[in-house]
Amino acid sequence: MELAERWRLIEAELMAAFELLPSNTIESDNGYRKGDFLDYINANELLLAMEELDGVIEDNPSPSTKFWMHLISASKLMGDKHLTKYESILNAT
């Protein structure tokens, strides 16, 4: 798979996870910030965008199973970055 195609697929997974977050998601410096996530996506900093999304659990209940499945898919496309962490969270959800 070409790199550009892989990036497109990763971005699609991350955006799908982002769209599952409720509108009342709490933001904080230690967890998730919507603006930071969107800045990372726009700069093609996909690993940072993924890490920004997973920070949502710092101040909020764990998002849906679908949310974690999107992060797992993105992780696999990135060479298993944070895969074990996301699978553990999914199994605990």
C-alpha cells in the first residue's frame, strides 16, 4: 500500500473516532482537546492526533466500543503504535 493511501486510511479512522465523541466531551490540558486534535489532523501529524483522541479517557467515561475499534484500526495501519493499550481498553469496556 502506498504511503499516501495509508495516511488517508489512518485519517479516516481517526475522523470516524472523533465523530463518535459526544458534544459535551470534557477537554483539558492533561487529556483531550478538540482544537489540538484538528490541528494535528490538518498538519498530517497522525500519531499525535491519535494520542490526542485517546486522552479523552482522562476526564470522560470511556467512549464506545466503536471509538476504540477505530483507534485500533488506525494503530494497525501505523505499525501497531499503542495497539496493546487500545486493545486493553477495549477489553475493559
